[in-house]
Amino acid sequence: MSHRRCTNVADRPEFQVEPFSPLPPKSVVALGKFDALHLGHQQLAVCARDMGCDPCLLSFSGMAEVLNWEPRLPLVAPRHRAAVLESWGGGVRELVLPFAKVRNLSPSEFVDLLADVLKVRGAVCGENFRFGKRAVGTDAALKQLGEQRGLNVTISPLKLSDKKEAARLTLKQAAFNLFRRRAQDPPAEGEPVSSSRVREALASGDLEAVCKMLGRPHVVSWEVGNSGPKGMSLIHPANQPPGIGSYTVSVCGDMLRDESASLCLVAGLIVDDEGFFIERFDALQIGIEDCVSVGDRISVVFDHSADRS
């Protein structure tokens, strides 16, 4: 009997408490960081579903603190994640494990965790997936070790960005169906879709590229601040806004999800060194000040056709 089987992680006390509990039967974990919930992440969930199983996105919390990374806002607001996953067709779960508890597991011990603690049926990862202590495990190692433990492991090809024009959502559709999208054209040749590339495109204000990689409009959750010479200020973003520029956006209340809602405003948004400001509204629509108060949460939808100046 090998050393790793004598010290199975299921026998360790730290893996006998929440959230280290068996997943529902027929669960397949998709492995990754899942910050952006972009088209590549969606592809992993589809692969898990195609295996005849229930997808569960497995990611890790506390990586920035453990690895001394600079803190940064998430790409998807926590309050929006469930709606994004629902737009993928429903039935997609999320499980977040503390990185500090698993960072020192060897690749074989990590696979033991999947098989003996989470009791999954299989796993899905991308071609460039790395895992285990010091990231020494590769996608090929995951497949080999998983098969030794009776797990069905699928390696998904990297999703490439689409050079074709992405299907557009109207601003009204985006406001009431924040995360639903039309069928996408088959992917063309391009660079791999990644959360890092989404962040870079946001920083440069390239909302067209962001929308194509996400497969949906980018939505930022803000708190309403006071009004001033530049317009109504937006404060405390819950996720990553775009870089400096002027954008045409649609604005809706965070809890508004259907066509019966009354708040659907086309607006101009200024992002500058002083902050974020709603500067104007469609003349045919009521002002947002009549619909929201300071301290309210609103969702600002950046359609990929938004203008940036």
C-alpha cells in the first residue's frame, strides 16, 4: 500500500467539518478560480452536464491573503453570481473551500479529497489547469490520478475569444434580463478567454471585448451617493468597474428582474479620477433621482455597444 493511501485526507480532522462534506450524488466538479464566470467557465459547466452529471464549480477562498496578493474587487458582484449561473441553464452549484486548508496537499492528496471527502463522480478542468502544492499538478496528472481513483476526468479545450460580432442585447433586455444572452456564434481563432484578460479589457475600457469574453453584458453593482455638479455619484462598487471614460449604460434596481419593473433608464456614466457619476438620462424617461435614494443599490449594465470617449 502506498504512503498516500495510508494517510488519506478523509481521516484528517480539518477535512471532517464544513465545507468539506460530500456533494450530492452525480456531482462533477469543475475546477478553476471562476472569478469572471466567463465563456470558458461556462464551457466547463457544460462539459460536466454532458457527462450526465450535475455541475459544481469548485474554487478557493482566501488565496490573496495567503499568497500576499494585492486585494482587488471581484469581476462579478456576489449578489449577481446566482443569476449568472441560472442564465447558464440552471442546476449549477458552487462550492468554495478555504485555500489555507488545501494549499499544502500534493496532487494525489487533492484527488483523494475529491474522491473520499467530497465524493464526486468526476472532475472537469481546462487544458492549462494546475493544482497541488506549488501547482506541480497538471491537467494530465489530474486525469491519471483521477482515473486511478475511479473518477471520470474530462480535460476541456481552452475557450478562444470570438472575433465575430457577438450577439447584442438591447439596453432594455439587458436591464431586465441582466445575465441572459442569445446563442453565440461558433468560436473563431483568438486568444484564450481568461479572467486576467477580462480585467485588462475592463481597465482599458474595451467593453466590446469584455462582453464577448463574458457572453453577456458586464454588470456592476453600486451604491447610490449624493448628487453634485457632475451628476449623481456612485460609490462602493461591489465588483470591478471599467477604466476612465464615458459610457452609455442602462440602470436598474438590483432586485428588479422582470418586465413589470418600472425602472429601466438609459444613462451616461462618467468614470474619472474623482469617481463614478451618472451625468444624464434619456430625455424620454424619468430621472433616476425619482426612483432611488442615497444608499440604495443599483445595477449598471455595460452593453458591448456602449460608447466610450
